[in-house]
Amino acid sequence: MPKVDLLDRAGKKVGDRDLPSDLFEASVNVPLMHQVVVAGLAALRAGTHSTKTRAEVRGGGRKPWRQKGTGRARQGSTRAPQWTGGGIAHGPKPRNYEQRTNKKMKRAALLSALTDAHQSGKLAILDSFDFEEPRTKDAVEVIRSLELAGKILVVLDQPTDVVERSFNNLPYVKVSYARSLNVYELLAADRVLFTSAALDVLEGRAAPASSTDEAKDEVSDDDEGAAGNTAEAGDEE
């Protein structure tokens, strides 16, 4: 099982972090990663582009001049493709660009991208951000302390408003989440910064805190409802 340094905000080592072999020691399949990335980008295309053929362009119903005797080339319509204002020959029409990729392909491509990130040395692990308030200055200090450069991908365990707003003004930083991580983000980044909690979610060892909080809220609401029902029963007696 590979190990990496676990760093704090100041860039100092605070321990070691084990990386699961099934995630970070998989076989790197470059053609598969390319196929999944192309499919993902193709799915983003609207496919609403459209051009008019000579049959769809208005006008051109009358033959511009007689067939013979003028010394000019024969023409049948002023809306033919060679005419200005004419129709477009073989132009784009609305279509669907989606390509089929199954779950196994996406999973294998993601494991390849994670393994490549680890083997290429662009992976960094942070214990936690612990930002008290949103400040771009704090985000820049973390990046400098960890000696990160280029396009940076920050992977969190759950949406965190303080951290996201701290990185919002940095155009070279993209914030993502462990549960929605994709191959394109990993390959496009020069450095990848995981929080320790994000790795736990990626390994499936911990659920996002938001889910836990929602569960607590549901339990508390149920408790309040039960208390209310008990009180109403007492009043009826």
C-alpha cells in the first residue's frame, strides 16, 4: 500500500497517509481515459447548430437566365451553394453527440487517472483547511506553503462554503468533490490537492458530513413530533 506525506496548512508534515492500492495502484489505460474524456466533452455539446440547404433558403425560384445563348454558365437558381446568399452544401444539422460509456469504463478510467496522478507526483494530501472565514489571502498562503503551481484541483469531501469562496477569486484553482470527481478534472490539473476527509469519502470509509447532518435533523424532527403527540395525548386526558 503506497504512502504519502500528510501536510498541514503550513506545509509541514504531520504524519503519513496510506493510499488504497485498488485506487492508486491500478493499471494506467491511456486509450480508455481518452475515450471517457472525449465522451464527457461530447455530452456537453448542445448539438443545436443548423444551416439551411438550397431547398430551405427563401427565393431562387426563377431561373436567372436562359439555358443557352448567353455565353455564361448554365444556372438553375440563385440559391444554389455557389451563389452568395445561397444554401449551404453539407452543412451541420441538429444532432446528438453523446457517446456510450458504461459504468465499468468510467470507473476504470477514474482509477487510471488517480494512479497517474500519484505516479507523476502531482498528488498532495492536506489534513484540513480550517478556514475561519472566506479569505483569498488564506487560500494563497496554503498554495504557497504546499508549493503548488500551475492548474490546481482541490478535492473536498463535501460542499464547504468557506473554502469554496476562499478559492473563488483564483482562476487557476478548481474546487471539486470526492463523490463527483471525474477523469477530465484529474488529467487537466497540474497538481491535485486532496483533503484527508475527501480521501475517506473516496475510499468509502466515511459518508459526507452533510448526509450525517441531514440524518440528525430528521431524527430531531421525529423526536419533536413524538414529543408533540405525547403532549396532545396528555391534554386530551
